[in-house]
Amino acid sequence: MKRLIPVLKNDGVETDLIMLIRTILATSKEIAFRVGQGELAGVLGSTLDENIQGEVQKKLDVIANQLLKDMLLEEDSVAAIASEEEDHAVPGNPDGRYIVAFDPLDGSSNIDVNGQIGTIFTIYAKRDDVPHDSDEQFVQAGIKQLCAGYVLYGPSTLLVMSTGGPTRCYTLDLTHGGFLLTTPEMTVAHKSKEFAVNMANYRYWHETIQTYFDNVLYASQAFEKSSMRWSAAMVGDIHRILSRGGTFLYPEDKRAGNDNGKIRLLYEANPLSMLIENAGGQASSRGQRILTIEPHSLHQRVAVVMGSSSAVAFFNRTVYES
């Protein structure tokens, strides 16, 4: 099995970017250790604070966020960072070439039940037309991502990443502490009858979306033997889809603040869309390709459907073109 760095070099990734990726992964290994220790490390439970999203923070959310901040801001190549847990962009080196955005711990509601959680990250080139510490650094469409990936903390620690080419999967080898290439090219099955959605939101969905799921669950022969899988961690559901096909859906609904969707464009939708597309799948928001959305704010939210291309296309035809 090949080690991470030779694979990246063979892919033509610049040395500075490789060093930045190494820093992110060094931090993820520390997070993986804390996750594995659980209650033994005193990292379970919630704080008394809320993040910018209005969500109660878990202790491990705060720890993971601080670890990534500290490590990334020591890198000369990093001009600024943005986190789901931070109100605004955090400045780094004004002369840095890259900006980094991350969700330090996706699926944090699963922390206390030993469920799936992961770190999602994305890297862009720094913009030269705005100050290095401005939120506007991150107002870039997803197609401009230089690298996107996630680290899934589970029975084994997995890195899934693309630097513009194939979506590859690496496994953390605990014997020497490095990531080894275990799936050179992940491929999303064109068709699949598995889907991931929070059905508890059915009451809030618009009628066309409710009708779609009525067909999925009860009526249409097109969805015979369909199976629902939901881990309450987008990173876990997307990994399953990359591994064996399926569709992840989090549509817009009627609740205040969710009229345009709930998934964060910068920290979740864009990096995971890049991974899905580079594995042969599709990712869209209300009928538009997610990676072409021109963002307008740091914490912008979007509706999401991504995964097997035939299922995504069918959803869009049924809900938005009917």
C-alpha cells in the first residue's frame, strides 16, 4: 500500500499544499486519539455555550476547533481560516498562499453515544483582491477548491480526499502513524435504492418534497425495496454513499432559517460535493449544481441532494421540474 505523500506527489500536488495537508492530518490524528479515549479523556458532554449556528457546543467540538486553529495558524502558507465554530474568518500570515475552512467535528450529536463523527476540510487559493483577514476570502464557488476531504473517526480512522483528481480513501495505520492508500479511486454507483434523510422533518417539507418521499416509502414501483439509512452525521452518510452508492438529502423546509436549506455551503456542501462529483456522482441544491453556487456569506446554508447520479436527477425532476 502506498503512503499518502508519494501519492500526492505522483498526482502533481505542489509541495506547499502537501505540507498544509500534512498539518491538517496531524491534527486529525490528535482528534482521533481524543475520540478514541472518550470518557477517559473527559471530552464527552456539552458546554454551556452556543456556536455561531445557534447550536449547543460539545466539549469535543471546542477541543477539535482549537486544535485545528492552533496548528493551521502556525503554518506560513495559511492566510486565513474559517470554522463552523467561529463567527468570522481568523487571520493567519498575510503572505500565505492558502485559506482553509473546516467543520471540526461533523455529527457532534453522536459524540456521547459513540456514533459516527468526522472532520471536514477544504482548501482554496487566497484571493488577492480582498484583505487576507476578510470574510470575503471565503466567498468563492466550490469549483475553485484546491483540495477537499474528511477524516472519519470510526472503528478505523479513514481519510477521504481529492486534490482535483480521483476521490481516494486512505486508512490510518496505527503501527506507524501514517495514512496508507486503501482505495485508489472511489466510485459512486450510478443507481442505488438506499437513501439518507431525516424523516422527522417531513412535517416541515413543501408538498412536492413530501410527495416525492410518499412515493419513495409507499407508492412508486420505481422505489421498490428502497432502504433508508440515517446516521445523523453527514460525513458518515456520505462515506457510505461513496462506498456503495445511495443518496443523501437535506431539502429546504418551512421553518424560519431553513427556507434555503440547512447544510453549510462552505464547510459541508462544497467539500463533500467535490468528493462526490470526483467519484462520479452528482450534487445539487434546488436543481443547481452545488459547486457553481456563488456564495454571499461565510455561514451560508443550502438545500442538498447528492449521491448516485440517477437518483439525484430523478429527485430534481420530480420536485423542481414537475
